[in-house]
Amino acid sequence: MSKESNLNAEIREGTGKSAVKKVLSAGKIPSIIYGLGENPVNIALDKVTIQKEINIGGFLTRIFSLNIGGKKSLAIPREVQFDPLSDQPIHIDFLRLAEDSKITLDIPTKFINEELSPGLKRGGVLNVNRRTVQLSCPANNIPEEIVFNLEGLEIGDTIRISAANLGNGVTPTISDRDFTVASVAAPTVVKEPEAPVEGEAADDQAEDGEKKDAASEAETKDESKDKD
């Protein structure tokens, strides 16, 4: 499950391009925190620290405790903007959360024990229909990934969302059906054209030769008649 991480933030003054550039040049990332009926607050976070947190993975599904001027706020990143040239983070939106908040997130799927699937061992192919699944999660129980066990699966078997242990209070936003996440399909075999049997190839060549000889002989006879 997602673990709460601590981040120190400072309130930043001013808005607009010049103010943002000033924050970025100071080695910080301009950000904003909003939600729970409170006023939005412009903040700044240490760039090196944020880059490390992003590199860990699952940044948009993790809960952070933001220390803003001595006041702590529970929040989750909702959007990260990146510089199109350097691919460095340049702005982050945070959503405030309460301990009992529920939030909708796209959680990545993960498949384990492929080597224990008889169908995959025989050349079957794992067709993944959903790389992520949208879940409604309590703020204190956000899964980092949805794990599906492939052990014992045969060719033709289907993996549905009900096969995963989502955890307490975690539910798919699609609730009207047990939808498919992946399946084990038969291998696709491309049939190559059959090469002619050696004897058949020789017969075909001989037949072609006879046709050419017959045509040549007919031309010779026609030339002889013209001379007569």
C-alpha cells in the first residue's frame, strides 16, 4: 500500500511568469495545494527532493504530508507539468485529503508467476486489456499496483478484476460487471508457403522445357513454309 512521505514546503509570493521563473532559478518547483473547502495556497518545493520522489515511481498515487510553514497537510499529487525540452518537473498540483477521504485513481496492473502458467509455457501469449484500472480508494489505503497471479492458467483462460485482492475499502469504479483485465491466448502461427517436393520441381521444369521445345519447333516449321 502507498506509504505517507514527508515533504517540506514554503509559501511562495507572487504569481505569473516572472515569479515562476524566480522560483525555478532558486532550485525550487512552484506548486499549489487546494481542496477540502480551503483556499488554494501557492507553495514551493525543493527540486532535488521532488525529482528523487518522482524517480521512485508511482508519484501520482502516493500520499504526502506537506509541512507548510509549520502546518501539516495530507495531500496527493494530481498533476505534474514537465519542461518539454529538459523533461524536468516545473509545476505540481496537490489535492488536500482528510484521513477518511476517498479518491479515484488509475492504478497500474502487474502480473506475476508467468513461469507457473501451463498455457504460457506452451507458447501462449498474455494479452493485457488494461494496463491500469481506475479504483476508488481510501486515502489511507491506496494500492501501489493491482497484482494478478497467473499460476495454473491455461490457453483460453481469462483474468478478471475479481481475481485481484484490492484491499479494504478499495473498489473499481466500474461496478456493474466483472470486467476482463487480461487473457491467455493461443500463439499466432504464420504459415509459410510449402516448398515443392524435389521430384515435383523437376517434373515442372521438364514440362516447361517441353513446352518451350514445342513452341520452338512450331516456329521452325513456319519459317520453312515461308521459304517454300
